[in-house]
Amino acid sequence: MENKTGKYFKYAIGEIVLVVIGILIALQINNWNTERQNENIRNSFLMKIDLELDYNERRLNNLSEIYDGILEQNIKLYDTLLVKITPENVEDYLKVNNFNASTLNLSSSTFEQMKSTGNLHTLKTDTLLNAIETYYKLCEREDFYLRQINERITSNTLEEINHGLRKAQLDFYANGIDYTLKKNGWLLDSDSDEYAEFIRELLFTNYSIRDILNRIDSIIDSSNNLKELIKKELEFK
């Protein structure tokens, strides 16, 4: 009787051990599946961010081309302006493209989605997480800076609409060169206050453009660094 009881006891213990092992294996498999799903989600977000970086870089390169063109034009005009505006080159100044800082208008939809779904902080490396957060904060900060420049230029344009270069340009496009020179004699008077104001405005514009180009370059550098980290993370998988 005791032998039978011992056998049943051992059998029951064996059954319990098998059940426990089975449960542990099932939990481990479930954990593996969950981790694999989470990893697939993380990788999907990283690939989307990589595409978002490509889009933003194309946008930044287009802006750089525009600003480079305006800066090149302004430098040539400034060199001539220091000598003197003449009846022969005055139209070059009246036809100048006025600088207006555009907003960056960069995409951050994937980053915002990662934050809202909680997937941002599931990234396994702090280096990658910090690089992502740094990049998008930089984009936000520089976009704010450009908006400030826009507001300042808009304010100056409204103030100068009745005098200086803005008025001369409006007169030129509305009534032609003869009328413009008659009503805006300062264009050919390098000692006038308006002429000096024009020089200051051109210098300020060129300074602003160089500053913006440097800021755009810093975003592109941050983007390239982030893309390299994403590439390494995806290749490691």
C-alpha cells in the first residue's frame, strides 16, 4: 500500500512539474512573440522616420537653393551699391527679389505618432532616442526662428511701403522708370538717408540669409547623424 502511495505521489509530482514546465515554455514563447511584434513595430517606425528625414532634407535643400540665389544676387547688388547707383543699373535694384523667410514646414508626423503611442521610449538605445528627440527639437526651434524673421520683415515692409525701396519698386511697376526716378530721387543720391537705409537693409538681409543657411546646415548634419544611427540599428537586427 505504501509503495502504491509513493508511486502515485511521485506520479503527481511529475505531472505538476510537467505542467509548470509547459506553462513556463508557453510564457517564454509568448514573451518571444510579443518582443518580436514590438521589434517589428519599432523597426517600422524607424524606417518611417528615415523616410521622413529624406523628405525634410529635400525641403531644406530646396530652401538652401532659394536663399543661396538671393544671397548671390544681393552680394552683387551691394558691391555696386557701394560705388553708386546709376541710371544704367538702377532697374537692377528696382527688380530685385525681396527676401522673405519661408517657414521650414518640415514633417514630424512619425515622431508625434511614436510619442502618442508610447513607442518612442521602447527604443533600446539611449543614443538613438536622444538623437531622434534632438533632431525634432532642433527643427522646431529653427522653424520658430524663421517665423520671427518673417514677422520682422513683414513689419518693416508695412512701415516702408510709403518710402524707401518698397515705394520705389511699387512706383516702378505701376508707372515706369521715369516716374520712379522723378518721385524717388534718392536712388541716384548716394548721400541721401534713403540710400544709406537701403545699404543697411541689404546688409541685414544678407546677414539673416547667412544665419538661416547655417541653421539649415545644422539640421541637415543632425539628420545625417540620425540616419546613420537608424541604419546601424536596423542592420543590427
